[in-house]
Amino acid sequence: MKRITPNLLISALFISTAFPALAETSDDVGQLAQSTPTTRTIFVKMDDISYSQKTIDVQPGETVRFVLKNEGALMHEFNIGQAATQLEHQLEMAALFKDGTLTPTGMAESIVWHERYGTGEANPPGYPEVIKAKHDDPNAILVEPGTTKEFVWTFPKAGSLSFACTLPGHYQAGMVGEFALR
Ligand SMILES: [Cu+2]
């Protein structure tokens, strides 16, 4: 008989409540934007485990279209933000890996069993819920191996911003770079 464990319940609650709070669209980091014919495109290649650039020059207030190509065998992230927030985001990513909704190569599903209340020793004893990773932060995108994704971002007028991959171990391996706003 499969029963839901407290650990699974905690991680399910964590996923459903933790991520919306992380949305970053303030003046500090900039915001998601629409591409226009004049939008400048910057190509960034991702590999295991690095970006093709260590520094990316952007003008204050500029809107940039990023084309992100993952040539590695692992999934990578392009996360625009302040260093402190990106460090926090690493904890959330680690939790998604722990519950199995993110794997080193992509998104997955995990099944959580819920108790069925008020039915005594009914068979089946519970009902399954399929849980998918929720990674919908406006300031970040996941790029699966062998794929290319686009991301259009309007930068703030000033500030200190980084681009980083917050998948477990990647940031520590040096998968982080600086935006030079000038
Ligand atoms: Cu990475």
C-alpha cells in the first residue's frame, strides 16, 4: 500500500507556493519584452559547463534579444538577476532536483500519492497527482540539451546584473557572467 509521506507533501507545497514569489520584474533587474525589428540580437552558446561569454555589454535601458544555444549534454539556464537572488534561486532549483521534477537533462514529472479521506480501508488507498516542475520566472529560461531558445529582455537604467545558470553545481563551476551596462 502506497502512502504519501510527509516529505512529499512538504515538497509539493513548496513547489506550489515558492515560485510565484520569486518573480522578478522590478526596476532593479528589468523586464520581459517584445522583440521589435530594431532589437539587437546577442548569441550565447552554452556548453558543459560554461557560457561562450564572460561579459556581455548592454546599454542602460536597452532591449536585447538573446538567442541561447545549448551545445552541451546537460540542461542549462540563462537567468538574469542580481547575484544574491541567483544564489537564492539555486536553493529552489536544488529542491526541484530533489523531488525529481527537474533532471540534469530536462523537466520530468513525479507522482505524489494523496490519502483518500473518509473511505476507511478503501482500495485503491489514494489518488495520484502528477507534479511538473514550475519554472516560470520571467527573468530566467531553461534550455534543454541540443535546443535553442529565445529570450527578450529590457535592461534597467542602472544596476549590477549577472547572467547565471543556477542548476546544482553549475554556478559553482563558473557558469556565471556579468552584464556591463554602459
Ligand atoms: Cu548549467
